[in-house]
Amino acid sequence: MTLSSLTLINQSFTNGHALDVGISHALLNAVAQRRIGPVFRIHQTKPVLAFGMADRLQRGYPAAVRVADAHGFEPVERLAGGRAAVFHEGTLAFSWASAQDEPRAGITERFELISGLLCDAFRALGVDARIGKIPGEYCPGRYSISVGGSTKVMGVGQRLVRGAAHIGGVIVVDGSERIRDVLIPVYRALEMDWDPRTTGALSDRALHVDLDNVTAAVTKQLARHFEVEFGSLPTDIVADAKVLSDDHVPRVA
């Protein structure tokens, strides 16, 4: 992929987690409309359980939403594809919106770039990071990243619109047990099979790893592929996100 400029944003919000999804949605729209250039956002979150479209089609979806809420995880409906995934204070959410004349043509290239970039970042921290789906993982995907091929620590998905693409996901830095604790009953409600033993965190195998040095490692790898400029979210994007966030709040009885 050709080297180009990219704005890097590390900005979190605490007033409603559907707003974070709304921000990703607003950034994607703004990039598609060529109002702004490509943006990569990486930030810490509060406890969130993000459901995918396939989850919303399951008969157990309302029960899964209630289970997430009862466990202290705010349910939201994700922008990118995939199945139910967990975010909390020990995870990092990332999202990358880029202008694309033919977004469908570059799906594989974008997946390979982001997974390769993050895998290199984790390896620079001394983690035995590997790309590929592992048997029994939650929110399974070909471009997941695991530690040693046994425990998943990163999941990723894409969303395409006319003129742009969004790729985003979660990096589990710490607190893998919290993911297991909430996903066991949530996946049971969704009638999905998985192996909780495949859930992991970067710090499980590298005790020195924390949110700050993972963010720094990812930033360093981004700078190898792009001309990185640090920025913040424009006020009009945040305003758009507040409107769009309502689209990502589950509507269940």
C-alpha cells in the first residue's frame, strides 16, 4: 500500500459508549465525503459489549443484551462486522477510516496491513504474536491475532461505504478473565459454541505490557507505513457522532 499521510487520534469519551461507535461512524462518513483525510484512532474504553449484525439476527439476542447489561457491560451495536466482542478498561479500541474509490477491491489488503502492523507492534514488545483464526475463539476471524497460536488478543472487522472503508477492532492488553466471565453467558444466550480457554491478553505472557506501551508500539508501526500527524476530533465530527450514536443502541424488549 502506498505511503500516505494519516491523522492519529488518541482521545476517549466516557459519556455513553454508543458515542464511541458513533464517532467511528461519523469519521467514516466524513472521510467518504472527503471532508477530512484518513484517520486512525486508538483509545481506551469503559466496559462495553459490542454486538454484530449476525448477533442481532439470533433469537437469543434480547437475552444476550440483558446479560451484558447485568454484568456491567454497556451493550452497543458495532459498526464493523463480526460477532459479540468485549471492551473494558484493560483493552484498546482502534479504528481506521480511509478514502477508497473501490472499497471492496481492497478488503484483503487492508486486513493484511492492519493485522501485520499490529502483530509487528506486539512482537516488538516481546510477545509471540501470530495472525490467524484459532479453533474455538470468540468472534472468529481469519485476521485475528493470538499469542502463541493459543489465546486470542486481537479481533478486527471492516465496514464499507461508497467512497471509504472502516477497519476496527479490539486489542486485549489486560483482564482476559473479565472477557471470559461475560462472554460465557452472552454466547450461551446467542447459542454459539466457543472455547473460553482461547481468550487471552497480551499481559498474560508479557507482564511488562500495558496500555501506554502498546499504544506507543502501535504508533511506531503506523509511522513505518504512513506519514503520521497527531490530531484531535473536530467538533463537527463529535456533533455528528452524537446523532449517529443513537443508531448503535440496541432496541430490544
